[in-house]
Amino acid sequence: MNLGSEIRASLPECGDCINCKLIIWSEKLSDDHRCYFTVRCNWLKMAIQEPLHLKKCEGKKSHSSGN
């Protein structure tokens, strides 16, 4: 599983949404190889502040819905 798939699996509401875009980075100065991420929603046209705590989104369109 790649890093993007691992992050999407941990996102309860928007992990399988076609509007969810991930931005992943790491600090080059750090030796701990830790990666950070932010979630951008193309429906809201903004970054989601707490994507791990999101309960409901009216703009959700799952990849599997075929829409």
C-alpha cells in the first residue's frame, strides 16, 4: 500500500471521495522521516482543518458511486 492509500484509509469521511486531494510532505531537515499531510476539498475549494474528525460532508461523492 502506498502512502496516499494509507492516509486515505485513515480518513473516516473523505478518504474515498473524488473531491478529496492529498498534499503530502516531509521535512528534509529532520532525520525521523516523518511525513505530514493536508486534505484539500475540491467541492469546498479549501483545505480541511481536521479531516480525521470530520463526521459528515454534503459534497461527498464516492469513487464507487459512479457519479
